[in-house]
Amino acid sequence: SPETLVRHQRDQRIARAAPRRATMRGLASHGVASVLPDLPGMSDSPVATVDARFVDWCDAVAAVVATLPPPVMTVAVRGGALLDAAGHARWRLAPTSGASVLRDMVRATALSAGRKTAELAATARAVPTRLAGNVLHPLLYAALSEAEIVGDAQLAALAGTPWRRAEPGDDDAFVAAMVADIVDWSKTCVAR
């Protein structure tokens, strides 16, 4: 039913947000303040995902950074590193290119829909297409396919890849290790 679908989508959003909230709470317990920008087309944004553009995401992150007192230290996981160039210091976990993010989205969607990846990618380049639960506009697809990580960063060396699990869930030990690494790194940034 439509109500069940909406409830399921809401529950998935809440589950995906749990590690971010746990990380932010962990940082706060060490006196490290954090902000999670609401990007156009994501979470509670009034912009539909299909209307989101990569440049809007970059501008949104830069606008948040501009409101904070320097130095602003950014923390990015995987494709988030594509958006963190505005930070004065950057911590990254498993940074990846936009093309890699898209490959994962296309592969996951093709597997679940029984389609060929090349066919699905061609469709996504031409018309708005649902990939991994998100409807991407061809302009966003094109920009992500070319997006590369910019700037130097502290690369985290943590064991595990919770985002690669068939059913990603809470991983308190991984979050605790991530928080500890970020806290230690942030102290070296402040000391500079």
C-alpha cells in the first residue's frame, strides 16, 4: 500500500541517519561541535532529488562553511569527499570519485531490477532515472560521473566497510573508532 511504502522509506532514511547521529553525538561527548548540512534534494530538503544538481550541493556546503568560525574541519565518508573542498582541513574515510559512486548505484539498481548495467547507465544519462532509491536527473548524473576529489586531506585508516554490507546497520565499534580518529585528528588541526 502507499502508506506502507512511505513508512518503509521513512524508516530507511532514519536507519541511514543513525550512524551520522551517533558520530555527531560521539564528537560532542569529546567537545567537538559538528554540523550536518541538509543538501538540496536530500533528507528534509524541500527540493526534490530529481531537481538537485551537483553544483547546488557544492554551493550548499560552501555556504554552511562560510557561516562557521574558522578553522572549519570537514569530515567526509566516501562520495562526501566530493563536496568538502570548502573546509580548511579535511578528514576522509574511503574517499571515492563520483564515477565510482554512480557505478555502485547503477550496479545495485541493475541487480535488484534484473537489468543490464550498461543499459541502465545509458538511460540515466538520457532521462531522470531511479538509482538506488533516488531519482537522478541526467545533469546530476553527468556532473557526478566527472566529479573528482579536490584538495589534501587526512585519510582515515579504519578497519571495516559497513556501507558494503548487504544490510548495513548500526556498528557501534566502527562509529567509536571513527569518532576517536576524528577527535585525535582535530586536535592536531587546532594545534597547527
